[in-house]
Amino acid sequence: MEFSYIQAVDAQGDAAPEAIAFFNSRGESISYGELKRKSDALARWIAAEPAFEPGVPLVVYGHKSPLMLVCFLACVKSGHAYVPVDVLYPRERIANIIGQLGQTAVLDTIGTIPEVMGDLLVRPHFDIASFSDAHYAQHAGAPAPACVRPEDTFYILFTSGSTGTPKGVQIIAECMDNFSNWLLNSEFALDEKRVWFNRSPFTFDLSVTDLAWGLPHGDTLFALEDEAEKSLALTFEALSKSGITDWVSTPSVLDQMLADEKFNADLIPTLKRTVHVGEVLRPETVSLAKQRFPGLQVFNGYGPTESTDFVSLCEITSEMLADDRSLPIGYTKPGTELVVLDPETLEPVPDGEHGELFVIGNTVAQGYWGRDDLTQAAFHSCPESIARGRRSYRTGDEIARDPSGMFYYHGRYDLQIKLHGYRIELGDIEATLCSLPEVNMACVLPIKRDGLISHLVAVIVLADADAPRGFAQTKLLKQQIRPILPPYMVPRTFKYVDAIPLNQNGKADRKALAALIDG
Ligand code: AMP
């Protein structure tokens, strides 16, 4: 049976009001009944508050608290898309996002945004954390009548853009409904109630997995907050008390945990399944996880933020682990077509051959917020004879499909990378470095160890050829990019060269450069 995501989550509030929808390692929790009551009240308050222009996307600032969920639901119930902004983001990036959104306002779930942003905070902001029970009671009542329609934007996630400006992926309500309906009405449908590890920050599409899969099913989501994220020991302590059954994370996060032998079935005896999306899942990781957690089911999914979340999924079997090929990324979900085209001619390539993947169908985003140029290139380049009026997205991923319809990932055609699970456009970092007065040219190289990117190196041509090139220079450059880029985008190492070698097209010759800094 097809359902509307919002109605299905609300229905849990009526059916099992006492059941816990979300809790975190700080001991904060919210029941389904409270989630419904508070999000309804907040939606009514938003609808009545003149600072919120009708229909504009609203920034929701915070981390992993129940109030984030309340705000997300309140936004869509009052006809606004929500834009999660995590505390991890530096102030200039937040200012950039707010600037791109124009007539937005900020729902601050921790009450710190004025302090963090200072004079860069130019839009109205509201400290939702200080709302009392009386405040919610004052606005209590039936949901606001202005809930987003299927064609309206449900959320916007900002992801790294190649020119130094993050780009906002606009997901419409229909996408959320379709994604959630697939998960709950397919072979992946859930039987008993689950407890999900909601690991990924809400700014990443991976976090949509358990929001879409777990909440309409009446499951419980568990997240880490603050202290518990600071060390593996504290994380393990929190996990051991969580009772999680289902784990959703990038493979990197699982690798990080598995590096410690204490991460095993004694620590989390309830763990039954893990779901991984976002980067290459290695057979070694799966084998070790299955060894540590006997009977564990491991799933690999594939999909970009631009297609809501994953559009293919499969359970990793022992046959797949024994196969010479890389692990598959799954079969296509219903309502989606994955087509592999020659990146030059845009002609379909035969099964087994590599080509660029285009995602077509009912969970593809509308485009990038306010960026028609980027939207045109990424969402309107699939030949119409193939897209046939459906939304499509050009992924930049090198993929092959085998005759059974199983897909395999083989890398990227461009300079987008994954570092410890984070999506990064190298051009984003390079543009930021080049904006500094000390820098004439910059090129950022990913350094691989054991087949995985371990860190980034920035290769710099200084504006003043005679300027010192040592530790002090690097410190100065890092200091200047830290307020602009999230910590995971700040290159670990800086190298200085007189010139960046160029290839025949006049672009940085990254291979030659890698050899140069290696030597
Ligand atoms: P994001 O928008 O952060 O979800 O990143 C999307 C990109 O992550 C894709 O375009 C791929 O390059 C990569 N990716 C996603 N899932 C997988 C997977 N299962 N295996 C390899 N790469 C993946």
C-alpha cells in the first residue's frame, strides 16, 4: 500500500504514542506521540510567525537531538523545506548556505548560532531549544493545513561544489514518499521493530536511510551526541547500552570501529544488520564484520544525494565475497532506471562494459537550489530518448552492469572523491585556497593507502615566489581556510612548488604533480 511519508510517521504518533522514536547518547529522547504533538504545534507557530515567508526553505541548525526531528517535521508540515546545517560546519560555510537560500530564517535547536556566526548571521533566527512546554501547549492543535505537496521541496542538502561554493540538492516530497515506500513495501520490508544506529549527520543523505525506513515503521533511532563521538571508548560505551539492531554508516565508519577488537558481538549483542552506502565497501571489511558478529547480514547500497539516498541495494553473500570482482552495489530499485552510457557519445554501452551511470526516475532530485547552470548540466543531459520525460541525473560514476542486472562501481570520471565517507569536490578546496592572497595556484591531491584515500595534500604555488615555504606558511594558510571549509576538507599536508605542470589541455597534470611531490 502506498503511503505519504509524513502521514505514516504521524500515524505512529496515534498508534503507539509512548514508543520511542529517537534517543541519543546524551539521554535525550522523544516518543512518537511527542514528536507528533510538538511538530504540529511548531508547524502552527511557524505558519503564524510573520518572519517566515510562505514556502521559503528554513535552516535547521544543530546536531543529533530529538529537536532536530521536531523541526524537520514542523517545517514540512507548515509548507517549508528544511535545510539541515550541522554544528560541524564553519561559520563562513553556514553564511554561504544562508546567503544562497535568500529569504530564509534559522531554527536553532541548540541556541548557539548567534555566538557561532556573529555578524555573519544576517537572517532572522529563533532559539527553538528555549521553547517551553507552555509554548508548545499554546500552539497545540491539528496540523497546519499547509503541508508540503508531493511536488514541493521536502529538504535541501548542501554538498561540496566544484567551484568553492556548496550546492543545495533539492529533494521533493514525492521522492521521500517513493524512497520510503520502496523500503517498506519490498523484499527489504521490515518485520519486527528495529533500533537503528543513525550515525550520519543530518546534512548527509545517508541519514535519510533510517528516517525513511525506520520512522514510518515505528522503529527507534539512536544517535551519538557530543562526548560519545570524541573517542572510540566513549562511542563503544554508548553503543553497548543502545540495543541497536540495524547499523547504517559509510564503510569507513565501520572500518574505524572494526580496527578495535572490542567491537564485536559481546559489545553489541543485538546487532543483526548493517547497511552501507557512500563509498566502496571492501570484502575485507565485510568478512571481518561477519567474523566479529556471527550471523550478521551486510547490505551494500549505492546512490548520490541527488537521487534522495540509495537507488540500488543488495545483501552481500558468501558467493560475492568469494568472487574476484569488487563487491556489487545491487539491483535497481523499482521506479528507477539505471542506465550506463558512453560519457562522450551518450550512447548506451553493452552489459559488462564500463560507462557513466545516469539515474532516471522517481527519487531523482529537482535540481540544485538557485543554480540553473549546474542543474542543467547534471539533471538535463540524459538523452530524451532514454529519459522519456522522467527526472534524470548524470552521476559522474564509472559503472558496469552485468547481464543479470547487477551493478558494479569502478570509480569516478571527475575530481569528486570520498575521504573517510565524506563527499568532496577537490575543486571546492582548490578554489578556496586560490582565493587567499598568498596563493597563486593550488592543486589538491588525494593520497591512497591500501586502496583507500587516507588524506589530502595541497600543492601550492605561492603568489610571492620568495615567500618562506615552511611550517609557518602552512599554518597561516590552514588558519585562513578553517572558517570556510569543514574540517574534513582541510588538507593534512601542504607542499610548495614553483609551478604546477599542465597537460595538453592546459589543465593541471595531476599525475605529473603526484610524481613531482613524491620524488
Ligand atoms: P553522496 O552524495 O555523499 O551520497 O555521494 C555519492 C557518491 O558516492 C556516488 O556518486 C559515488 O561516487 C559514491 N558512492 C555511493 N555509494 C557507493 C558504493 N556503494 N560504492 C562506491 N561508491 C559509492
